[in-house]
Amino acid sequence: MQKPIKPAQFAENQLLSAIINAKYKPGEALPAERMLSTALGVTRPTLRETLQRLSREGWVTIRHGKPTIVNDYLKEGGLITLKSLACFGKQLSSDLVSNLLEVRTTMMPGIARQAVKRNPVIVADYLEKYKDLADEADKVADFDWGLQMTIVRATQNSVFQLILNDFTPLYEALSKVYFQDKMARNASFTYYAELEKAIPMGEDAAEKVVKHIMEYTHNLWINTHGNK
């Protein structure tokens, strides 16, 4: 059984959802404290606690004696903003998802290069499992993310790990939809086979294979969803 969500967490989720969905737009003031706490169904102290946390993360600016202002989080946020955004994967616009995939396309080939240079055996051992992988969306999605995180761990660079960890909620929200497409699953199975062959050839070959699949994934998302 899941634990009941705490009032402060509920209030935070509701406010973040409203900001991400542009109910409260950048530069706009949030409703007065009394009105907002009533609308959210939480106490005013709970609301204040929530707003303080959102302020620390860059979502809002609290002005004493004046209304709280919604920030332009895409311009003023940071990695912690990305982590929060990823938790709302199903609510993100397609162009923002596309931007996140573009970042992954830029990062992962270089990460794979370092992984194969430093710990090729770890990646190769994980790839062995794809030969017994069922052609089912959920299973391919789980395996694919596991491969990506195995590559990240193989670099022995903890910063890569921290950055990619923030993509996990987003990936879980979107990947099982993405892999419903038979074409996407086929492309990934081809990718696993090509990467397995590339690893003994060295980091240049592995980097090229990973770059190709990342570009394919990004382009498939754009072609399927466009910018909404």
C-alpha cells in the first residue's frame, strides 16, 4: 500500500502542476494566501512551508507583504527544477520533451565513449541480456533505461550519474508509450546488437552507434508528436 500523501506534498504537486500547465504564468501573482490555502485544502502554515520550498527551488519569489510571484522557471531554474519537471512528464509540452531529448542526444554519445574506454565489460555484460528480452513495450522500456544507466555508471563519473538520475521520472512516464511503437522496439533491438559489436572495436565505434540511436529517438519523437 502507498503511504498517504502529506498535505505539504499535495500542495506542492498541485501548485507545480498549475505552474507547468500555465494556470499561473511567469510574472503573475499567486492568489492571496487565505484564498490559495482554501483552494488547495491545506492550512496556511502548510501553504507557507510549501511556498518557501518552491521559492528555494526557483519556482516562485516570495515578497513580504506583497503577492508571491511566479518565476520564469525555464530561464531561472536549475537542475533541481529539471528534477521537478521530470516528475510531471505526462504534462510537459512536446517541445519541452524534445528539448530534454536533445540534451540527452548531446550528452550520451560522449558518456558512452567514456564508459567503453573505462569499463567496457560492464556494458557488454548488460547487453548480453537483450538476446532473451521479450518484444514487449514495458520490458523493452525497462531494459533500455537499465542500459543507459549502466553506461553512465561505467564512466565512474558521479556527476553524469546525478544528472541522468533526474531524467528517470520523465523516462518512466514516456518510454512505455514510446515503445508501444513496433518500429521503436525494432530500432532498439538493432541498436543493442550494433552496440554489442562496437564495444570490442573501441570508444569511437561505440560513440557513433549511441549517437545514431539518440538522434533516431529524438527525430521519431518530433515526427510523432511535433511541437505542442
